[in-house]
Amino acid sequence: MRTHRIPTFVASIAISLAPANAATWQTQTYETDGFTVDFSGKVRVKPIEVDAEAKKNLVRSTSYMQDGGDSYVYIVGASLLREGAVFDFDAGVKGTMDTYKCAQIDTDKAANPGAVRSREIRAAKCIDGKVRIGAKFFHQGPWFYQVVYMIAPGANAADAAHFFASFKIVTPPT
């Protein structure tokens, strides 16, 4: 009888703890910047500071960030380009990825479905040599979007994948 209690007790603890580890996701819609994305916590929204040269080509640039402390960071950057601005998509991607100082690029996939140009990069050994990064870049009309997760060793990769996959461009305003 006693041997049956231990597995039952262990199973009940595991079941009661499981929901505590699962993230609660909420879809956020940012109509002004034309996208939806799922976040699992508090989001800080703020303008992205750019240099004078970049300001010549931008109407605005905004960062949406969920900071998970030492475990993860989820970021969406939305930039509205001025009418007639010349935008080098590949240079934008390179500039962002260079800031992360990744020693290992695991995947780098480009796609151009319809009117949206996109690129997805997954990398390892970034920043301090331990961080994994996933980055998606989209250019549609006057909009340039960057969707990035940064996760530390031991962080929940499934949560990062959920955030990453949840980003959707809705009809962006012009």
C-alpha cells in the first residue's frame, strides 16, 4: 500500500507544479504600427533612438519589449520609413545582427512572399557567448519590422518559439 502512495504523491506534485511553469500568452494588437504578437508579461513600449542620418529616412521607430531578466528578452521593433526613403533591407538585417556579436549562425533563410520581403536568422554564442537568438525581419511597403528573442542557457525555448511564431503583420497604416 505504501509503495502506491509515493508515485501518487509525486504525480500530484508534478501536476500541481506544471501550470506554474507554463507561460500565459496574450495576443497584443498594435494597430498604429500594423502588427499583432503574443507576449506573456509586461511590455515596455518606447521610441527607438536613432542617429541624425537615420532620422532623415524615418517617420518613427518603436520598440515593444518584454524583459524576462536573466532568462530572456522578446522584442518587436517597428519602423515607419518616410515616403521616398531608400531602404537597404540587407544592410538593416546586418546592422541588427552585428550588434549581437553571434559567433555561430545556425540558419539564415530569406523569403519574399508577395509584397513582403523577409528573412529569418537563428544564432548561438551571441552577446556574451552564451545567448541564443532568433531574429525575423520583414519589409512591407514603408514598414520595417524586427522580431527578436534572446534566451540564456536553460531558458524555455518553447516559450521563445511561441513568441517568435506569433508575430503577424496586419494591414499596416501608411
